[in-house]
Amino acid sequence: MEVVLQTRLEGVKLFKRGKVRDIYDLGDKLLIVATDRISAFDYVLPNGIPYKGKVLNGLSAFWFDFTRSIAPNHMISTEVPDDLHRFADLLEGRAMLVRKAERIDIECVVRGYISGSAWREYRQNGTVCGMKLPEGLRESDKLPEPIFTPAIKAETGHDENIPISRMKELIGEDLTERIIEKSIEIYRAAAEYADSRGIIIADTKFEFGLHDGELILIDEMLTPDSSRFWDKSDYEPGRSQRSFDKQYVRDYLESINWDKQPPVPELPDEVVRNTSLKYMEAYRRITGRSLTPQPV
């Protein structure tokens, strides 16, 4: 299986190359191409993950359709545009044509379970993003209600958790309240569906933008890159959980005591293969479809 680490569409204007996605400017629209790159601790790793781009693109498309009645989004089509058919072999399954929007620079995180940075803060202070939580929670416990914990990109590139009051200062109270309402409503609907497919969505990150003054979802949605997906059959509070996301890669990098500075280490073949399988299993469970053939 060929791994796509970077795309070059000759004659098409490159708008931005992110950690994972290559974005092309088509005038009044954008073409977002999900590559097989994977990042961890704010660095893109040398290895690609087979099928990862197609999983991200396919899952985003699934969820954009699933939640369209709750909130509009930027997706137009996952079909390769007619005038780009010369790139069809590259773009098929990993490209999404979207409306342009004015991005709102807030990471909109919804947490239904306590894990990751939220668990670290709770252990120290009993809070998450400054919000007081009930005493006695264990790692990976389900929260009484989903909570909204915004973040922004700090100078170093790391996400920095901020209180909702700071979000209101940055984008206004009305827009903040609308985003919180929509984020939690989407999370509840998606989590209920995923639960029926054997996956717990522990937390996830949304991004929003404004298109002709309308609030819409943009970027990716409910993928293993932007969410924690846990295996429901293996769920046990009080410990970290078996996941279908890139936490597996982070755990490997922690195990080799990488100092999170260049040079960025390569992933062993086994880690690449297992990561690919985890991403594809999340795709299969959620969409009911399989990506074939199986990865190497």
C-alpha cells in the first residue's frame, strides 16, 4: 500500500500545508487533501500510516452528514472535481471540496470522560480549565455531564486550555454561547451513535467558522486525530483505556524516552501497522464499511 506523505497538484494553488492536510485554493472553494502523515507532540513523524488519510476524510464526511441537522458545515462533496480528474488516483478517497469560511481561532473541546490533560489538572487542583468538578473522580471516569473546555494555539504551537470567560473576551459572549450549545449537542448525538457501535468517544475537538455570517463546522470532525475513541468492551475506569486513536503512537514515543525535540524518531514497522489497524477499525465500526485491502 502506497503511503502519501505529501501531495503536489501541478497548476493548482497550494493554500496551506498543515501537519496532516494539504489545502488547495480553488477560488471560492478549498480542496482539503488528507495525507497519511501523523503528528505527535507537535512534530510530524517521518513515517506515514497506511490508509490514515482515507480514514480521516471518510470519517469526517460521515459525521458532517450525520450532524447536518444540528449544525451546517463546510463540506460540499468528497467527489474529485471534474477539472482535477487528472489527479484522481491521488485524490480518490482522501479529498474533500469545502466552502471557504472565516475560521474562529478557538479549539472547541468537549469532554464526556476525564482523561489526558484534564485528568492531570484534576489530580492537581480538582478542576478542568478552572471549572470545579466533583471530588473522587478516577482516571477515565464518565463525567456527570459533558463539559466544554476551549483552547487556543499558544506561541509554541501547543494547545493552551483557557477558561470560557477568556473565550468570551476573544470572540464575544453571544458567539461563545452558540458554539458551546452546538458543540455539546453534536457531541451527545455522536457519542450515543458511537456507543451503539462499540466505541466510547471520551472527548473530541471541533472547529467552527463563519460563512456569509452563518456559524458552520469546519476542518475535520470526530476522527482518531481529533478525538479519543475507546473500546467499549474493554472500558474500565481507574486506568488509561485501549484506544483507536493516535494515543498508541504517543505511548510508544513516551516509552522510548524521546525528549520531544528534533530529531524526530521513526516508528517501528509494528507500530505503523498497529496504528493503521486501529484507525481502520474505528472507521469500520463507525461507518459500517471497510477499507480494503488490509494494510501491510
